[in-house]
Amino acid sequence: MRDDKSYWSRRYPGTRLGRRAFLGGSAGLGLGAAALGLVGCGDDDDDDDVEEPAAPATEAATEAPTEAPTEAPAADAPQQGGSYIWEGDGIRFVPAVVDPHLAGSGGVRLWLFAGNIAVRRNFDGSALTPELFSAWETVDGLEHIVTIRPGVKTHDGALTGGRLFNTEDVAVNLERIAGLLAPDGDASAYWMANLLQGLVSAEAVDDSKVTVSFSSPLAFPWGLTLPYASLMPVENFESGGLQNAQPDTISGTGPWRLSEYKTDESFTADRHPDYWDGAPYMDNMIWRPTGDRVSQASSFIQGNGTFFNNPSKVERETILDAREGSQLFHWAGSTCAYTIFNCRSGATFEDKRLRRAMHLATNYVANQEAFWGKGFFHLGGVLNNAHAEGISQEELLTLPGWRVDKTEDLKTANELIAAAGFPEGEGLSFEFMGNTVWEAYGYNFSIRQMDDWRTAFPKIDVEGRLSADPTAHIEALTNGGFDVSHLPIGSSSPASSDLGQYRTGAGNNFSGYANPELDAVIARADAKYIPSEASEDVLEAQRILLEDMPQLIDHRLHQSGIYAPDVRGFPILPGGTEPLAGNFENWDTIARHAADLWLA
């Protein structure tokens, strides 16, 4: 069994564990037949009150609860056993390639359960909390000293035999994420290299410390908060398992160890009994995203699933009505869905007048309300407004393009498209590239967006094209083989790091956008390795992006999930009514906390 210092009480000070009163009572969510009282589905103003990031401490320590966790009633005490079955996902297949460091790998889902990252953002994204790093310090932003968490055991399978995770693992992973270990020196596939911009080396000093050196100051280790930045035992890089996942070729440090992997179908992972943060309560977890959304929802309603991920408005209402006692919660996290224009030289959308016209013609509010439902999305702007520097939803609703009344927007959009040589869209022909399925995980927005453009510009020729799989989608984005595309992107921290996706030549700059003025502003922000000191630079960069619009945030995703009636162990934050409201993170949190849940 897990120790008393649970994931939730460690990570969210003031959290108490116990039975979640979802049905009945003023503290419950009222998800029974009488009403659909959804968490946070009214006014979302509170979700935008993100505190300005504080300067990182030179040394971090594990956060302690500000109040002692409340003991759960004996009748509802944690129980061992059962399976956590994840139904529904934006990715509809189980890929053979599970290398989270490489562009296009859907394998991040596996590592959310089987792995760990270096550090995590605290609840509101203003500071870092330890995971595989226990402490970090720097004097000048150029050289950083990292201390690793002691006593972390790898999985006890054939690959690593349960050995301790060590400083050599950390050093190799950092250099690999940065692209320094890329075969033949081609680092283009290592899309997170921008998050470790200027990394010179990472060297294991002894059994506990790693020296990390940069050519210019960087707010390290903030960039390692992305869930894709898994730190893996080095044996994974030689076993071939990252290219063809199998239990004897994959080993991590996370709460679940891979026991079965069926490409294009599912994977199963058993509880890691020696997990450093306490072994999971359930015996195993099963991730099976395949099939269409209707069949996935039907499976959950029939009692086959433990969790249904990111339901649309229709799915949400159907499931809650059909499976009595189903438990829903959601919050505005920090993953954003983007419309990305190909801005490369010679591309159709190199002309920013066309990009602005498409933006002005998009009905952001109506499209999202139709798919997600009111209160289940946030408008996003050009910089994720989970960051304090981002434009708030309230202000966006007053700005051209995002405002509800589209009268003036459509007039200006037609003036711009005509000035670019395409009156009413005549002669403008392009494809909108979607990622594998239109109807799930927000891609439905792309269909609605194309309809907006056809209505605004009646002579335009725009058609949708689905990628064969997420890998092909990312390859097309990386190589410029698209006109316009849609992509959900997890936010890195701090805000200056998030802006790195617009840097000329960055691995995650899928638009191919290049602006020397913006590059200079981003470089200036990066040099201020204390994040709060870069706020003015971030605001200046945002002003440039509002003018150029190489990509736009369709919405800031509300992470939502529906749990089976017998799932227990949800956190109740102080106040007792809104679990995880205001949490900076997203689906990675949903996956991580599977280890803390149990079945009644």
C-alpha cells in the first residue's frame, strides 16, 4: 500500500483525500438524474486569475501540506485491486514507436504511466516542485547543479532489473532531449531541443549531482515540465524498445511497468511495487483508445471503462445520463489547440494579410460552444493565457476576431483578402490538414472553421485532409508539407519558454515563421533566467505576434474526464467543491493520478 504522503498531498498543499461527494449535498457535484451541476461550468473568471510567476528558488524541496490530510472514513478506506481502464482519446491508435523525445511519437501516453519527468509546475504554474530532481541551483544561469532524488528504483523487468536510477541516466537524457546525441548530428527530430536552448553539456559529477552547462543563461529546469520530457533509464536507448515497444525492452521509473503491448490495439501496465512515491492501489492499468468515439462511449456506458477522456458536449450529456453515478470534473489547464499557418517563403500564407483574414472570419466562441459546450473551453490568443502575461479571456472577447459580434470582423476580413489579391476568396485554394480524425479532441473545430471561411469568402476553395497518423502529421508540419493545420500543444514554462515555439528554426516552430525582431526579444527574455524578470519582454513579443499571427490558439483546453461510479481517491481542495480548478496542468495530471485512485 502507498504511504500517507500521497501524490496529491505532496503536490497540492492543503489537499485532503477521501470519498468524493459527487451525489447530493452542497459540496457535491450533483451529477445524478436530478441535474447536471458541472464543476466550473458557470462563470470561468476564476480560472484566469493566474499569479505572476515567482523567481525560482536556488534550491527546491518537496512541498509539505499546509494542513494535515483528513483521514478517510473506514468504510471508504483505500482498497487494493482492480484495473484502471482508460477509454477515449484524441490518439486513436497504439503506436509501435514510443520515443517521447522525437517529433510525432504518440508514445508519450505510455511514459505518462511508466515514467517520470525532472520537475513539475506547482498548482498555478508559478513555481517548480521536485520529481526526479530533488534540488537545483545556479548562480549565473549558465551552470546549474542538479541533485537527483535518491532511492528511485527502475522497473524490475529484464531490461534494468530494478536498479537505481542514477546521475548518468539524467545526463544522457538531457543531452538527448537537446539533440546533442542525435545520429549523424541531425537534431531536427528532437523537437524539444528549444526548451534546452544553448545546452553545452550535462555531466554526472557523482552519485547525486549533475552539472548542466549552457552557452547563454536559461531558466533551467523550467523547460523540463512538459510531459514529453521523460527521463528514462539509458538501456531504453539501446534496447530497440522505443522503436518497437515490448515489456522486455522498455523500463521506466513510474508507477506502472509495461506488461503487454499490442500495437494498434492497447497496452497494459502492472503496478510498480517499488515506486518511489508509493505503489498504485489498482493492480494494473489498460489504455485502449482504438475505435470510434461512439463505440468508446458505448463501452464506458456498459461498465467496461474506468475513465472516459475529454468528452464533447454530446458525449458528456449522453454518458452522464446513461451511466448513473458517473463522476465528472474539469478545469482550464494549459494545453492549447492551435491553428497553424505555413508561413514559409513561397507558401500561400506567407502573406500575413491572409492569416489575419482567416482569423477575423473564425467564430471562436460559437464553434467551441457547439462542440465543447459553454464553460468547457477558454479563448487563448497568441500566448497561452494560463501564463500571467497572456491576454485574458475577458480582454480577448473585446478584440477583433475573438469578439462575439462578427460584423466588423467580417468586413475587415474581406478587405484584407481582397487586398491580398483574392476578392471574396476567388483564386485562393488550399488544404486544412487534420490529425487522423475530425470529430475528436477538438479537431471538430477545424471543420467548423472551414465552414466559417466558406461563408465569409464564398469563392474560396478549402478542403480538409486527414493525416494517416500522428507521426505523418508531425512530419508534414516539420517539413512544411501543409497549408494550414490544427494541433494541440502542451505549454512549457515559463512564458518566455513557451514563446520559443516562434523562434526562427526552432524544432517546434511548425509554422516556419521567421522574424528577427521577435527572435531578439525572445533571446532577451531567455537571458533573464529568473522568469518574473522577463515579463515585459514577453508582453512585447506578444504584441508582435498579434500583428503577424503565424498561428492562433483556437482554445485553451479544459481537461475533463468522466470516471466510473466506483472510483475513489479524488482530491478535495480547500473549499471542497472544485477539484483541480485552476490547475496549470492537463491530461498528464489525469494519467499521473491514476496511481492514487482505488475502486470501492
